Amino acid sequence: MRRQSHVLHCHRLIIDEIKRRTRSSSSSSNSNRSPINDSNSCVLVEENASSRTVALNRPSSLNALNAPMMKKLHKLYESWEHNPNVGFVVMKCVGNAFSAGGDLVSLFHYIKEGNIEGAKEILWWIYKFIYLVHTYSKPHVAILNGIVMGGGGGVSILGAFRIVTDKTMKKLHKLYESWEHNPNVGFVLMKGVGNAFSAGGDLVFLFHYIKEGNIEGAKEILWWIYKFIYLVHTYSKPHVAILNGIVMGGGGGVSILGAFRIVTDKTVFATPEALVGHHTDGGASFYLSRLPGHLGEYLGLTADRLNGTEMMACRLATHYLHHTNVGLTEDHLKNILVVEDPNYVIETFLEKYTDHSVHLDNNSVLKRMETVNKCFSHETVEEIINALETEAASTRDGWYFAVLKKLKDASPLSLKVILRSIREGRFQTLDQCLIREYQMTLQGITGKISSDFREGVRARMIDKDFAPKWDPPSLKHVSEDMVDQYFSPLSALEPKLDLPINKKSVKEDY
């Protein structure tokens, strides 16, 4: 059973606590307010080709969760879970709050009016739905663009993907800056909840912004993401990221560029942007270009995945733990006292828990570095493909055919843009890479050069038909002018990415 006893236990605890608080509370100035059962409009539904989007629609009540809303959500989610035409579900909000915990206000009024059964009913449906989200068999994407408290956290944070918005990034930036100047904060720990640290859902969010015509909103979140990535890399206090799951897209930028990166046997890292008509962003042209040999070009062009052991071997990670030891290590880490030389203290501590017994699998790409360097050191994408085809014909090794298939599936324009970006990144500082990538992203998402970004995200992450119609359709149709446009300066009217380069000493490694 889906941890039924735990759910019922929480249900009883909250009922008892609300009864206790109600008995001791004084009269409220809002005594005439009662829960609004707007069952017809409390949840808005948008049907896409292979996804469904629900919007919590009680903005005047900060999207408080009531019984009609939860019943409707539960019914919708159960029907979609068994619908083969629904690939994933997106949850978002109407107004300035995802859900600000107003469900407790509704419960207060129910109990004040003597309607204990009504209070029990809403709690029953909330806990049923929270567990349904947590155990959902299809990807669940929550867009937390506003206040998230109370029940709002339960119906979103326990899902598969939590997408950051401009408000999220602003909050993170503000917190990190305050902690950096707080003498009582020795270091900062970043982790994910669930099976993903960050799985690149930021591209889905940008897609929806652009689809709705909100280009300025897309630009704002990008501005804050790049600012935050730079802050993490230049942070004056130790930054510890626990990458116990999927790390892709922006998740790589906010973690790999920090001081300490802990990986596990559950870690999966990739830069899949070529498959969605994008470029390796979020500082990727900086850290990919500094990997051994031409591994960075290989990863950026093929979107191949690395596990935790491979990340350690190529220095994308600093420490390795078995996933069963993460909780204990984290608990002990939180209790250490950082007085002098905090980086040494953290490094010494983590080294005690690091598992050095793991080894690369025989089929790891890192066992093929001679081949990778031979093929991916060529100047153009066409020459790289020719080299792979030559090796495939002479060896009949299936690995070459698999790599060629990955390149064939990618956006031809993205392949050329990514190769140039990584090559330029090899000779640039992080701030130069971030400023250039930020400009490239703004050039790419607007659709003025190509529609590949929207088409790639649609085909891979929205409709999931995996049949993007790239424009241009092949490498021979990609002109140098198109690639150059990606790297061209922004117009004077576009927001510039101003980084405090002189404020901190910039580290030239990661």
C-alpha cells in the first residue's frame, strides 16, 4: 500500500493540532469569511499533444487547497495516469502564489463553524493527492512561480521535477549574498529532493514563456540564472552540492562550478542541448572545454551520459559516495564547526567519507579516450562525422554507429554552434563564457535565426514524438552566417549581463 499508515498518521496529527489551536484562538476580524467551493473554476486545464497542464485558480485565496479543488485534481491525475496519450503533467498557478498555505485558513473556518467532517474531508483529499503526485508513474512538472507554503509544497516538491523561475532565482541570489556576509555561516549545502538534482526543466519553462509571447519573462529568468551561476563559482565560502540523481541543463551550471561536487551511484550527468535545438549553456562551454582531451566536444555534441564514477575520473566531481551514505554524511556535515580555513575543513571531512574503491566500467567512454581525441579533435562537425564513419567502416564496432546515430538525431545548427562555443570557451575565462552564452541563448530562443529551440523542446520534452523537423534540415544547409548570428552582440536595447568581475577573485578552474 502507498505508505497509507504514514499518511493517516499525518492526517490525525493535523486534525488534533487544528482543534487545539482553534480552542485557544480568539475571535478573528475575518469571522464572516468561509471556504469558497468554486468547484467549476478552481482548476484550469490545458490539453497539449502529449501533455496536460493544470493551473490552480484561486488567486484571491492565494490558491488555497480546498476539497473541490483536490477532488478535481485527483480525478484528473488518475485519468491521465492511465491515458497512453498523456506523456507528462505540468502544474502551475494563476496569480502570485503557487499555494501559500491558505488551506489552514480554510480548515480554521470549517472547524470554527463546527464542520469537523468538512475539515476531515479536505485533509483526506489533500493527503491522498500528495501521495498520488509522489508515486505518479509519469513525469510531474511543477512551475513554482510564486509563494510555496503549506500544502503547496506537498503537491509540488514531492513530484518529479521542480522548475525554477525568475522569482526562485532572485530568492536564491538574495539568500546566497546574505549568507556570504554572515559570519555565522561557514558553508552552503545545495541538494535536490527526489530523483533529480536538476533535470533541465528550465528549457520547458522557457518554451512556455515563448509560446505565450512572454519573451521578456524568458530573458529575465535567464539573466538571473547566469548571475547566480557566477555567484556560485566565485563564492567566498565553501559550496557543497550533493548530486544524488539527474544533473542536466541549468543544474550543471549551479553545481559543477561550485567548490565541492558530491556524486553517487545514482548520479546521471549530461548536456543534452543538441537534441533540443539549443546550445551547451549555463557555463557548460567553460567546464566542458576543460575536460581531458576532447571529451568536452564529445559530450556536448552527442549528449552522452556520464555516471558518478566517470564524473570523478574526469574531475567534474570532487567526491564519491554510495547513495545509502548520503543522509549520514549530510547529517554529520551539518554539525561540523568551521572556524579557520573552511575549504580545508570541508575537504578533510568529505575525504573521510569518499569511496575510493569504485572503478570505471569497461564500456565507459573514458576507456576510449584515444578514439575520442582522434575523432573529435577535427575542426568541423563534418570532419568529425567523416572520421567516425571511417572508423566504423574499418572496425565494424557498434560504438561508432551509436555515436553517429546520436549526431544524426541532433539539430545540425546546434552541432555547429556547440562545437564553436566549446572551442571558444577553452580560451576564455568563466565570466567571458557566461556573458557569451547568455547572449547566444537570447539570440537562439527568439526564433529569429531558427525555430530549432521551440521545435526541439516540443519534440523531446512536450509532445515527445521524438521527430523534430530541424531548420536547417542538414549540416550542408547550415550557413556560416547563421552560426555567426548566434555569436553576434546583442542590440543596445537588450539587457546586458553585468558580472561583478572586479569584486571577487575569479577561479579559472572548477
